[in-house]
Amino acid sequence: MQGVLKRSNSIIFSAVLNYGIENFSLTILEYCLPDEQFEREDYYIKTLQPKYNILQKAGSSLGYKHSEEAKKRISVFMSSENRPEGAGRPGQKIEVFDKETNLTATFDSFSAAAIALDIRYGAIKNYFYKNQQKPYIGRYIFTKI
């Protein structure tokens, strides 16, 4: 286990190495349904303001800070001459029906819809992957166009 912890530069792993595993504990704060997990995690992040939580919003990378090395690698990858063929192509257009407002909106990509609806990109991706028939969180119905 020690070897695994040393390879990570995570704040929590560093703290465990520094202070010892015996000084940490794991507590389940609440049981909830899977589609409620991010809402509940957001609640506890805001309420408890945990010392070792590096993200500001559950299921999002909001608040994460890339290292300078990572920023350089991302920059090199995103430059046009290094981008893999097909990268940057247009996303899958989708239509979203909102049962609460009875409105339909069209988005150019899963990402654009996720941002507009303030939900995770992966939630939309999984909706199609799992061939969901019921509305996401009881509200949104996604259709590829």
C-alpha cells in the first residue's frame, strides 16, 4: 500500500503519509439513491467545508488546479499540429425536453447541454449508453438528433 500512496501527489495521500493512517477515519454521512449523490455531496461540501476536498462542486472539476506540468502537456496536446485526427470534431446534437417547464431545447453537444442544465456530461452520456427510457432525474428527456 505504501508504494501506491507514494506514486500519488494527492493532498489526502500526502496527509496520510505524513500523519499516519491511524489519524484518519471514514464515516458514511448519509445513504441516498444514485441519482441524488451529487446533490447530497454538494450539500455536505457546503455545510462541512472539508479540509481535504479539492473540488468545489460534486461531480465537477470546478476548483481543481492543474499543475504547471499538466498545463504544458494540455497545451501541447491542444495545439493543432499535435491533435489526433478527428479530435475537435462537432459533438452529437441533442434535443432536451424539460417536463417541468414543458419546453424543448436543442444543443450542439452533450457538453453544451450539460453546462446549460448544470448537470454532468457523463450523466447525459450514460443516459444514451444505458438506453434510458425514463426522464433523467425525473425531469429531462434526451434525444439524439
